[in-house]
Amino acid sequence: MIHLSNISNTHHSDWLTSYLLMFSDTGHNWKQYRQEDSIGSFPGNSNADSVVQYKLQQPAIARFLRLLPLDWNPNGRIGLRLETYGCPYISDVVSLDGGSSSRLVYRWSPAPRRTSRDVISLTFKTLRNSGTLLHAKGERGLGLSLELERGQLQLLLREGTAQTSSSEPRRLASLGSLLDDQHWHHLSVERRSSHLNLTVDKHTERIQLPAEFSHWDIEQSFGSHKPDVPKRNFHGCLENLLYNGHYLIKLVKHKDRQVTALFCSSDLTLCHSNIKKSIIP
């Protein structure tokens, strides 16, 4: 089992009694690990001889760990020997630079059979508070877009193209906040016939879809809109992009014939320091 071992300095009266655990995948942007009860501090030692083991309630995926002492033995100084245990975590990551052609358009060949359920999931990180993560086409000129606007994710229903539509896109849902903090965020879109389950990190919202949008097309665009819809493109990283169980980035890397990526300006450039990490449950 995966756990943390907190071992005091046995030659002195130097030990921690509580600390915070931070993690990062770059070594620059740090995020505090919090338990399910929202308590962030970890218990330390009570004497110079004991060993404290702690299992994390939720896994943390990171390349770097940082321990911040909160309190220690009043008769000594800060002293600690720390052991961490984890397992390798290797992911498929693509970097989009926000340029005019910086997007991924996936096209299936042959076209998959239509089903009543579709699932798209990915993780993303960005420093820009605006940009399009996903655009999917439906019938009769309808389209669904997932867009970041001021650090919040919005689900928009678009009718027609920028040239033919006389109305602004209709906002179906808004989820999350501060999603431009340069930390990884999980996104999942599950379509079940006439409704959609939209999940951002641990928050899920159920949305009723218009009857005309009973399915989306076999082509999805990640990182920008279609060219006829002017909007700022996504500038950041996408990781482990799945469509109905298929790892799309991995399929393109291996030149799989069943899926084609078009207009990819970055040629699957890997985001800095995000490939080899550890998962610490």
C-alpha cells in the first residue's frame, strides 16, 4: 500500500508535530494537498523514537513534493526524515500555443456507429483565462462548445455559423472557477441521449439538451472553434484525451488509421515537465 513515513531525528529533540504537504509537476506552481474533510495539516511525531505513517485519502500526481513545517517540539528545532512511496505515471500530453491553426480536429475512419451515449474526458492546464477546449457539431447547424471565460468553464449552444447566425450563443451551464491557475483540472463530458453530464474536477452538473442535438458529429475540435466562429484559441496543455475509451493523442502518435488529426500546429509537442510523474495514493 502507498503511504508516507514520517521519521524523527533520533539523536536530538528535533521533530515536527504538524506540517502541510504541497505538490507540483513543474517545481514552480504548487498546490496544497487537502484531505476530504478539508483539513490540510498532517500529524507529525510526538517523541524522538516513533515512526508516523500516513496514507493519503486521494492520490496526488506530481513530480515534486514540498513539506511546510507548521509546528515542532518546543524544546528542540525542526527535524525530519521523510520517505514517500508511489508508482510511475506516464501520460500523453499535447501543447497548443493559441495560434490561428493551433487546434486538434479528430476525424474517424470508418465513421463509428451512432450510440445513445458518448464520453469525452481530459485534463487541462492553462494560464489564460479565455479559450475554447472543445467544439462538437450536431445536426441542423447546431454546435456545442466548451469555453473558458474569465477562468470559468462555460457550455455554449451555437446555432449556424458566425456569418449566418443572428443571435449570441446560448449558455447552458457554467462550472468551476480560477481554472487558469496553471494546475491540472479534470474535465468530463458524458452525453446520454437528451441530456449531458458535465464534470469539472469533482463538481458535476446535469444539462438538458435541445431535441435537435441528439448526437454530435464524428468530428471534434479541441483547442479552438471551427474557423468560421471567431474566438480566442486555447493556449495550454491537454492530457490523456479520451473519446469513448480511445486515447486520441496516443492513436495519432502511433499513426493509427482509424483516427486522423488535422490542423495540429504543434505536432503533439509535449508540455514541459509533464511526462514522467509519480502517483502517490
